[in-house]
Amino acid sequence: MKVAPLLRASMATGRISHSLIHTGQHYDKALSDVFFEQLDIPRPDVSLDVGSGTQAGQTAKILERIEPVLADGLDGEPFDWLIVVGDVNSTMAAALAAAKLNIPIAHVEAGLRSFDRTMPEEINRIVTDSISDLLLVSDPAGLEHLAKEGHDNSKVHLVGNLMIDTLMHSLTKAKELGTLNELGLTPSSYGLVTLHRPSNVDDPKTLKNLLDVLVKTSLELPLVFAVHPRTKARLESFGLLAGLEAEPNLTLLPPQGYLEFLCLSSQARVVVTDSGGLQEETTVLGIPCLTMRENTERPITVSEGSSTLIGNDADLLAQNLRLVLDDKYDIGQCPELWDGKAADRIVGAISGTLTAQPTAL
């Protein structure tokens, strides 16, 4: 979702030759391949097929497999830049490999911080920013974080949010899908739920308490629950899946394609999630987002946008759902530069520093 607008913008310049590298960290067809198809992303030039594994094992595989790709360059020409996005293991591992080969690194979504080092993503963010040569920031909080950490201001650019580029590019197409009709839903008449983080789904008591609130809410507002494979495994092992499936106003769905999911999220009355990206999308769309996390690397979605941090507090979840149902929830405003033009700014920042042509993403 972040690479798609970047590719469009880079190709539009006619100045940048690129090679698209897919690590395969997210390897499930429903969670990966469909995004290439729906977002019109060309097939990767290189697929590393890393798959799942432990944090260390996955990082090691990416390092080992991407190093010769970066060393070989594009058609025999060395890469001028490696562009990495986000905060997953692929982001950090690819950046480490490039740094060892003295290839400059541009980090898209630099400066995001949750200040929770128990999250693997937080370590990935800090390490990647520390070795990157160009820090491309999505909101003003990121500028403050990088300044406090002592990063050279000349390397830092506020460019806006790539996720919003994809959202705006795809929104009309998504809404034209028949997803709502197929589920018997109408706009603003249902809530959307996604949960997958360990803090929410790994403890049976915590998960059951959250589900009890959702089931009760569904009596007033039908809910659609897009069930992540990890969450489904927990529901099955805790003996909770059959009970959920029997709830008449709670629809369980398998993982959705980007467009199908955007069709659902963009027309929901409320979203309950522990996803980072959904916090951003709902803020732009003006939809209440109850974020099931104790902290967020996207605090602007709370301070300015439509997100409220809930943690895994079932009572707090119930209180905020009540505010939504009573039309008393504050949806905030859209942050600066979340306007669908971030990719153009990013390509401009990178083009201004190019010495030749090839770039790896």
C-alpha cells in the first residue's frame, strides 16, 4: 500500500530506474499477493521468499538473501539508493544490508515512535532511522522525535502520509464494489473490527472480555469482524470461535483484499482495531477509531484525528462504543499534508539527491 503510489510517482518522473524487491515477509496470498493485483503494482523484480519465522530468524534470512541483490545492482549498475518503507523486519534488515554495502538509504515513515521497546516494530524504527541517509517523515511529531535524537536536520523532510495517497487513489473504486450488498449492509449502519496483536488475543480472559463487549454492541449495531489468521488460531484454541460464529449480528470474515477491506472501512460507523494503518485511514475519512493499544506510533491520529487509545480495557471500549452509538464521539480533523500527494514529495526529495539512476525499493 505504501510502495504503490511511490512506484507511480517515480515512473511519472521519467528520471528514476528502479528494481522492486519483495522479501516475502508477508507471504499469505490473502495478505500479500492480492495487494499487487488490486493496487496495480508490477510483479517484483526480485522475490526473496523469506516467509515467517522468529524475529531473529526472519531478519537473518532477509539480510542473507537481499545482500547479493543489492551488491549486483540494476543491470550491472550499482544502486544509488535503497528506499525502505514502514517498520517491519524487512525494513530494518534491508537497511542494514544496504548500510554495510555503503548504499544510501531513504526511510519512508521515519520518526514514528511509540516509545514502547517491547514492540519489535519500535526497535526496527529506531535502528532504521539511525542508519538512514534520508528521513522522510509523515507528520510533525516525527520531526520532533528525530530532532531530539540528534539527527541532522538536512536529512529530514516532512512529506506527508503515503497510506493516504493509496487511500485516495483507491477509494472510489473500493466503494463501487458489491461488498456491502453481499453482506446485507448499508453505509454507516455497521461497525468493523480487526484484532491481531498479542496483547489483545493471546490471553483467553482478555480476549473473551473484549468479545463480550463486541457481542453486546452488535445487538444495537451489527459488526463485521475481519479475522486475522493469528486471531482465528487463538479463537479456536480458546474454544471461542463457535460461539462467535453463532452470533446473529456479528459477521466473521476471512482476510480481505485491500479494496474489499477499504469498501468496508470507509463506510463503517466505527472501527475497532489494533492496526496502525487503520488509525490513519479513519482519521482522514472522519470515522471513529477505537484503537486497541496502550500506545501508538501515530499520536497525531489521537491528538488531531479520530482515534482513541483503548488498550485492552473492555470497560473503556464499551464506554467509547456508547459515545459512538449516541453520536457524541469527537472525530477530530485531518492532519497537515495528508492530502494524497506524499509520493510526489518523496520522489522530489530523492530526485534532488540522485547522482545517477538505479534505485531499489
